[in-house]
Amino acid sequence: MRITRTLAIAAVALAAAATPTAAHAQASSASIAYHGITSAQQVQKFHELSGKGYVPVSLSISSGPSYAGVWVKSSGAAWAMYQDMSSQGYQKRFDEYTAKGYQPTVVTATGSGDAARFAAVFVKKSGSFMAQHNMTTDQLITANLKAQAKGLMMTSIDVYGTDGAPTYAAIWTPNASGVKWHLTYDLSSADHENAFKIRVSNGYRPAYVAVDPGGTFTTIWRNDKSGSWYEYTGMSSSGYQSRFDKLKTEGYFPVQVNSEDGKYAAIWTK
């Protein structure tokens, strides 16, 4: 288990630039979302959107590699994004940027072993945090208990590896308002649906959902107030696009998207 105060190799840094061209791109006045794009198109997106004052708030790398993301207009803190990193490369970037006062806000990965590839967003900010990657299920449970004991709340998680040996990367940040939260992992579609019904009836909502290798789901649940929202899981690329188009007409926009092996999960809010 590696307690990440660290990150690793990469392929893309910051920049500025021009106009969206990647597949499945959609926009509102303050947000832009896309999915099913290649690494090269993701590089294009970085240059196009960062140059227009957008910042990535959701990022997902899946087999291919294929990328999905959500960006919002922001004039806040300095940030950096790296993609197509090895595990060691992610660790290297983590060490480099935390030494400069940055923290990871999103970490996403796909593949297994030496073939695993990572993407991450770093934001310059102060405060405590905890981040780990290459965790087994048992190591995830241990790390989560450790984070909770420190008053931290999980705010990003992704699952890579294989169906039989899932591997986790996660980030925990201060739970300043004392929000009740918990994590479910490796749930089938049916089990996730049951968990959804039970937790929503008890005042919880899915705050972050990841598609695991093999099509199960790992979810961060929070008991907080967030206004109107929708969550859908197990969508194909076209199914996600259909949900996007329908919900957009109702004033909703995705705030988090995750994908693996052609299956998507996403959360929308107004």
C-alpha cells in the first residue's frame, strides 16, 4: 500500500487555446461535458478549455484509453492536469505538486499492473488531505477508517485492476461541516439499486460513483442538502448521451461522470 503524498509520470500539462472539437461534447453557459474521446482529443480539450477559463471538476479514464470529463468556468486557484501516467508517474507528479502546495482533487485510473494508466487534477490549496492509490479492498477499508478518524471525507475514488482483483485510488479532504457519509463498493447493479433506495430514503445521496472492472459500482454517499439531482448507472455511451440530452432540457448538467469498459455512471444537478 502506498500512502500518496505522491503521484506519477504523465503526458499533458497546462496551456490555453481555442474551440471544442472532440466527440460528444456538450455545453451550458458555465459547464462543458464530453465523453468517449481519445487521449489526443483529451489533450486538445485541455488546451481549448483551459484557455477559455474552464477547470476540470470531473475526469475519467477508461479502457482504450478513453476519456470523459466535466469542466466549469472558474477564476480560482492555480491548477494542473496530467494524463496517461503510469502508477510510478502518478506518484512522481504527486510528489512534485504537493511539494509546491498543490493537492489532488480528482484521480482516475484504468488497467492493471504495469499497464495501469492514471489521470489526475491538482489544485493549489492548503489544508489537510489524504490520498492513496494501488489499494486492495482490504487496504481501502483500512485507509478509509484512518481518514475518518482524522475527520476527513472521501471526495474522489476510482476502481481499476481486474474484476477478480479490483484496485482503488482515492482522495479524502476535510469534513468541515461534519456531514455523515459512507462508502459502498463492488455492488452489482441490483445491489446498487437496493442501496440507492435504502440510502435515499434515509436522507443520503450518491455524491460520487465509479464503475468497477466487471461492471459493479463503488459509491460515496452523503447525508447533506444538494438540491435536485439525478444519478444513473450502467449506461452505454449512447445511453449516457440520451440521458444528457433529456436532462439538459430540464435544466440539469452532469457534475461527475465515470466510465469503464464502455459502461457509464453519472450524477446530474441543477
